[in-house]
Amino acid sequence: MDEEYDVIVLGTGLTECILSGIMSVNGKKVLHMDRNPYYGGESSSITPLEELYKRFGLPDTPPESMGRGRDWNVDLIPKFLMANGQLVKMLLYTEVTRYLDFKVVEGSFVYKGGKIYKVPSTETEALASNLMGMFEKRRFRKFLVFVANFDENDPKTFEGVDPKLTTMRDVYKKFDLGQDVIDFTGHALALYRTDDYLDQPCLETINRIKLYSESLARYGKSPYLYPLYGLGELPQGFARLSAIYGGTYMLNKPVEEIVMEDGHVVGVKSEGEVARCKQLICDPSYIHDRVRKAGQVIRVICILSHPIKNTNDANSCQIIIPQNQVNRKSDIYVCMISYAHNVAAQGKYIAIVSTTVETAEPEAEIEPALELLEPIDQKFVAISDLFEPTDDGTESQIFASRAYDATTHFETTCNDIKDIYKRMTGSDFDFENMKRKQNDVFGEEEQ
């Protein structure tokens, strides 16, 4: 271990593994360490089921009705991939897709007045939806057509809207959309967690709705994908990429000290040895003195023996509970997957509820979501602090990732990756940088 590296990475969460993959493909010498004996850090999938019971401190072992423990792979952090989003692009460019299999999530639903409805995201669905009255449907259809044709480089498509100045609130007014439609457009299509976006320039929201529609257009049922055997497969896929390009991996390595000289990082000490480096990437748990708490997220993993009511017996889905429907500032999300994804025993379903904590009683906050899931066989409750770096790394050359937020997709994680990449290299992130070099170890024979 007593060697010199360009970059040392601590923690094998998804953000860290993607960055170590990119750095390795770009010719950097990378050492990647994790204090845990498994990959994935906060974003791992726990197997067998007995391990999950142990992790949450439950006194008993899983009942026999739960089937074989090793048939379970339970994500600690629930997220889906947008079919046309940045993470899928990263997977395609790096060809990490060859290590993974995905299934389309069967449906996306939105909560209104205590019931759930399918999210209408195409003109045809909008016209058939029970969420809106007849006139509302026509106006919403006009709005969707406007968004689909909108091109920020072609003023002819603006229809009097200035993408950098007009707020989204004014765009909704222009199309005369009612509060319920605004709720599901902002939260179930543009996937915002709060209503702060209403007074921001509309371009970002229009692009988010476009991403949703383009992702949906790819596979039809919903815009989301999910990997077989759980999300823990994602960091491992990128770790394999890094290893192919000479990256060194060490699990079960305690980190004793981050060695600094003149205010910048020069190495990492583990088990009495020091590995030297020019730059360090890590998750917040490795550097408590360089991160601040920016809030909390509650996640409740629920094991069910039935699909969720009113979802047409879908074996996977997402439900969004917009904050206005339950008098909150931020939305509540439900991600549901099942035995169809090789993450649970036959006939079993895993629904994970998550939201940003707003009160002193987080468990009461998610009650509306839990009601949709009844009866629940077993619950596992986790309340996690959200940390963000206090230091941008320019001086120290220590680059910390942000904790995984309550959103149900990986777009914010990808933004963090691009941001760290820019701070480390000084240049904008370009997906082309992730392309495998033609002479990699796989060579061309396998193609």
C-alpha cells in the first residue's frame, strides 16, 4: 500500500465508484478503499434478509413466511433511474451496462385526496385521466404540446415565454392550469420535492418535463428503470470498470488518518501504512470536520405480501404524494419493487417510503404513505442526517460527496458527480470522457 497514487477514493457508494471509474478511464492511478467488508456504503443492497434484521437491531430473525434469506437484496436508499437521464447515459458510455440487467418500472402514480391515480404524461393519457375535468384536460394538453415543442435555441417556439426570465408560476397562469394540475406537473412530472421552483425561471422545469416525457417514450410503461438484484449492483459495476483500468480496490480497510501537509491532502493512513495521493474523494462519513448537517431524511422499508392497492397489481411502481395534498413543504415518495426484480422472495414486495424530515416526529409525517401500503408484514425505519461539504476542495484537494437526498431518481447524484469532476479537473464534465478507450483489456474481440 505504501505507494503514490493520483487519486485515493474512500467509500464505495455510487458517487465514489462512478468517479473512480471515470478517473481510471482517464488514465489516473486510483486506490479505492472502504472500511466496510461490502460495496455500496450508504447505497448498498443488504442480503441475506437476516442481515437487514440485524442491521436495524430487530431482536428476532425473519419468520419462515419470508422465504429464503438469500433471495432478498434490500436497498437502503430507494431510487430509480430515469430512462433518458444522466446515469443511464453514464452506464451506456462506460459500457457498464454489460454487467447489469434492467427492468422498466411498471407505473408512476400520484396521490390526490387520499386516492392514487396514474400520472398522465402523454396527451392520450391526459385525455383519459380521472385527475382532471374536461376543460382542464384541454388546457393541460395544450401545455404538454408547448413543452414538447419548446426549444431554448429557437425563439419561434417560445410563445411569448422568456426561458430565462418568465417564472414557472407565470407559465402555468398563461395556460390557465388549476392547482391540482400544477401539483402533479411540478411534482410528478418535473419531480420537484418542494414548490420553490414556481418563482424560478421556467427553463429548468420545462427541461425536467421533457426529460420525463423522453424517458417515458423509451419504454412506454413509465420513465423509470431498476436493476435486477438491486441498486447495490450499480456501484459494483463502476468498480469493475475502474479495476479494468488498473484501479486498486481494498475493502475492510479502516482509515486511521487523512494526512495533510500545508493545508492540502498528501495521503491516507491505514493499518500503520500511508498511501500517498494528490487528490482525495470521499463520502461525508470519512471527514466529519469538513461537512455540515443540512437536514434529515426518513426512509421506511416495508415488506408486503401483496401489490399496492389501485396500482393494477403492478410488481413495481412509484407513488408521489405532493406536499400540498398533506400540508407539508416537501413531497413523500414511495418506491415499490418485488420478487420480479430478484430482490425479494417469491410473492413478496418491498415498498420504501422516504421524505425530507420537517418536524420532531418524522414517523408521523409519513403516515399517509404507510396507509396506502397496509397491511405491512415488517417495517424497518431509518432516519439519516444529510451532510454536505463545507469545503469545495480547491485548497485541501479533498472532495466530499453529498449525502443521498430523498428524491427517487439519480439526477441529483449525477449533478454532484459532475460538480466534483469540475472542481477536481478544472474542466466541465463531458460524457465523452467516460468512453472506454479502444485498447482496454476487453479489446475488440468481445464486441
